Amino acid sequence: MLKILSKEEQLCFETSDNSLSKIGEFKYVNREIVPLIEDLKRRDMLPAICFMLNRKGCERLAQIVNLSFKKSEKEKRGPALGLKWRRTGTTQSQEGRYLACLALAKALSSKTEFSQEGWITFGIRDLRVDDCIFVEASGAHFKPAVTKWRRKAIRLQQDLEDLRRQKLKTKSSVLVDEKGEVEADDLGDLLASIEQTKRELRE
């Protein structure tokens, strides 16, 4: 069978065999399962089925995958909005609201990260990603620090809310041509946009 494989595939098999002989099956699979899943995801080849003829081994793999992806998901999302702040400079931002919270401004003069309990004491209930606050002690402006993923998720959530509001105001106005084919459907287009935004939020 190896004769019909490409050189790259043969090398892959040889590398796997060498690793298996050196560290054993369980250690090898435990080490490679997460990179394998990530590679399959990049190639758009999920879902997939992984076979392992050992019950404890299967349970161990499930734990490894679960813990690994929980960790990566946490890193991707970053801290909850408000728990971490970044200095944006001395120039006033043209976007977002300016917060008038003396307690937060005073705290930001000495640190930029807070615990959930500490954040609650500031009494800010509706913090937004583009909100800004001026810290007189340092003469600088600060904004909530967010990861690219969280910023995108917030934007998509806002888009979804906007689309839902439009849906409530839109009546189905289907335009049909002489052949009876639909030329335009405002409500149908809105529903399609809502479903697309939902799919992007789940990714």
C-alpha cells in the first residue's frame, strides 16, 4: 500500500510510527488529538469520527479536547467587558460615550485590571465597547480592552438587534415578474440576513 502513497504521505506515516515506538500509543494520541482537530477545522473537514478501541482512552481524549478548547475559547474571548482597560492617548475620542465615573477614573490612575467584584462597585450597568473615560491624574483617555473576537461578536450582536428591529417594521412586499418569479422580497431578505448573522455569531 505504501507504494501508491506520495512521498509526503509516506513521511507522515514514518514520523507517526517513530513517535508511536518511542512514547507509546496513549501519549502520542493525547499529544496529537488537539492539533489534529484544529487542522481538520482549518480544512473544513469537521465533523469527524475518531476511533480508539479503549474506553478509558476515549474518555481521556474527550477530557483533553474539552479542556484545551475551553482554554482557547477563554483566551479568544478575553476578559469580560470592563475588567481590563487600555490607554488610548491624550486626544479625545470621537467615538462612543464619555463616562462620568470618578471612582473608575481614580482607580485607572494606578491600575488597568479589575476583578468582577471590584468592577461591580463602580455601578456602571451598560458599558459599551467604544465607551471612554478621561483620567485626570495621567492626562490620558482609556477604553475597555477587548480582543478582536469579542469586538466582532459585539458588532454582530448589534447588527442582529438592528435587523430584528427592521423585521418588526417591515411588511412582506414581494415583487413578482411576468413569469411569476420573485424579483424582490424585503422581509425574506431580512430573514436571510438574520440567519446569516446568527451563523456568524456561533462561529
